Amino acid sequence: MITGKDLIALGFKPGKWFKEVLDHANEHDLTDEELKSYVASMRPQYIEPHAEPVPFFQNIQAETEAETSNVEQVLSIMKDLMRTPTLVGGAVMPDACPTGPGQIPVGGVAVAKNAIHPSMHSADICCSVMMTNFGMVSPKTVLDMAHSVTHFGGGGREEYSVLPKEFEEQILANRFLKSERSLTLARAHLATQGDGNHFLFVGRSKNTGETMMVTHHGSRGFGAYLYTQGMKLAEHFRKEISPKTSAKNAWIPFDTDEGKAYWEALQLVREWTKLNHTTIHNATAQKLNKEPHNRFWNEHNFVFKEDDLFYHAKGATPLDDKFVPDSQNGLRLIPLNMSEPVLIVKGNTTANNLGFAPHGAGRNISRGQHKKNNAHKTIEQIFHEETQGLDIRFFSHHIDISELPSAYKNASMVTRQMQEFGLGEVIDEILPYGCIMAGDWEVDAPWRVKARAKHRGK
């Protein structure tokens, strides 16, 4: 009787396909060359990485010494990424910055055929921005009211933890989301914004003087839960169909039951994220006793589908309405930094932009390096130098200098290159009044408070 050990001895790599092969070989008493020939014909045909990188559009150029190193890294990383066998096109935006070797950079767009790459949408699925126009009302009043209803930092909150019943049913009907853990995260994280570069921004329209509020956040724990499952599933497929592909760029084939269910799960995460924005905006409107004049939103960290092509945008804003099913007037939001306007733009697909624009705020250096570069100044000194004339608040009451303007790329450079490369037309600007961010909330995180208490007790 032929066993799996016999096939391994012939030089074949074990897998699920062994069972069918062994059943056939034993049933037909195959031996020697006949056996080897049959097994070779049944062996999975692995998909090999591209020998050369697929060409991509470089909508970016270095204008300073600091930018030169950043751009070189981004382009090098994109070249590695574009060897991934599913990819057929790509682009880099002016605000691009590297993430890690072979991974899609922030500010990158990667177009895959029949494939969803979880690493290319990352754990912060559907990171996005929403704007509400509150009309002729004081920006300070709006920021104060918003401050009283939003939430930054770790954990969730109970007072907003009720999801629409129909939406809960959709979550529980999806194979990737139907768990108590997923549902708990979807409920608890509603009306929360997380940390990092997420913000709540208030300013006035340059065109009309009306006060507008913009929120920026992703899908919180609900999306991260799906991402974890997606990466595990993609790795399973990678081992089966393309073992030479980097694990970071593993994919889920869309033409499988798993692929279609994962795509549906992504749409539910998108719906939750929009609901999260809307909850914060509606709560602010209720506090103000004001009806919104206008509201729209867009993602800049998601996967967008057109026929069998999947556009993975990691920090890139979709311009084309075909990517935004709930688009209003084709308008998109591109934030820069807390001291610069939020741009309201619209635009068309071109050969080099693939239907996308920048998401606004890239970095030339890491958070840690930025802090080291400013170690000769106090945190308070840096804060006051960079926020003069603005109402900047950190929800945790701990300043995070890695979120101040100097931590980001030069905003005028990004907007200038947007125009140069045809990456959207600026229709209006929301001039900054102030914003709220998480700040260094981990200073008072429960585990750190406990550690400090333990240290004092010694």
C-alpha cells in the first residue's frame, strides 16, 4: 500500500491533495514511473512571484534632503511589493512613507487580480474621515460640545453600545464576524476614536465661513478582529498556492467561498465605521441643538473592487465615485496636520493616479526618531511653539509631540505635488480652529498605574 511517506520519498511536498492522490494510486496499483508521473500531474501548480516588479506610477518626488531618504525607501519597498504575483498595477502618493520591508507603504495603491491582501488594508480597516457642516456657529462651541461626547484612548464605552438589530444580525450571519468577541467589540467601541493620528478637528470653511467638524478614525477592535482572521486565512492559502510569496503579502482568492465571505465582512466593517463617525457627529449636533447643513465621508485605508480587480489603498483617498458607493457630489476630505486646513477635493481617474489621491499626512521619520530629535526641548516648549493660535487638546491630558505638525511631512509640498501630478482639485479648505487627539494615553493606562503603585510599595 502506498502511503504519504512514499510520496515524500519521491520528492513531493505533503498537503491536502495527498489524500485524493493516494486513494487513486492504491485503487489502480500504480508503481514506479507510472506513480511518479501521476503524482506530478496532480501536484498543485504553485503561483510564483513576478521575476521583475510590475511597473507602478510614482506620484512623488523629493524636494529636501530628509525627503530624499524617505522617497528612496518608499520606492524600494514598492518594487519589492510589486513582485507579488497577484499584482497588476500600483501607484505611490506624495505623502508616502515606508512601513516595512516588502510591505505596502502608507500612501501606496496596489491593484490585485482576483485577490484580497489583508496586510494591504492593515489592522486599521477603513480608516476614514467624515465632515459635518454646522453652519454659522462658534468653532469653540462645536469643539467643546464634541469634546464632551467623543472618546479617545483604550477601551470602549457603554453609553453608546447599542447597535441596530438588523446590523447585528448581519454580523452574526458572516462566517468571520459571528462570534461573541466580534459583537462585543462592535458594541463597546462605538463612539470611540482610538489613538495615534486619529483626531476630531474643527475649523471654518474658507469659502463660506461656516463651521465644520471632521473626525478621523478606523474600525477599532471590530476591524482588527477581522484583520487577524484574514491574515491567518491568507497564510493558509499562501502555503497551498504560493509558498514563495512573502507571508506579509499573502492573499485570499476572491473566487473562493472564503474570499466572498471576507469581502462581505469588509463591507460590514465599513458600515460599522461609518456608523461610528455618524454617532459622534449626531451626538455633537444634539448637544449643539443644531441640524447639520451637509455631511459626507470617505475612507483612505480600504480595498475597493472593480470587476475582478481589487484596489488596495493604504493611506490613499479614492477620487473616483466608482469606489465610493455612498458618495455625495464627488467630494473627498484630505487632512494634512492640526495646523493646516483639511482639504475638500474632487477629481477624476487618470493613468497615473488610478482613481486615487493622497490621504494627506505622511512622515519622513518615525515617531521615536522625532522625539529623539527634539530631546533638547521640553514637551511643553515644543507644544507651545507649534500650536500657537490653535485650540489643541489631548484627551488623555498628556501631550504627544509625535502628533504635532513638525512630525509630519511639509503640507505645502504635499498639496503642490497633488496639483503637479493631477491628484484632485481643491474645492474648499477647512481652516483650522482646533482639534482633539488621544495624546499619550498609555501614561495612565491601568497596567502602568498598577506598575507604578507596585514600584512605590517597594
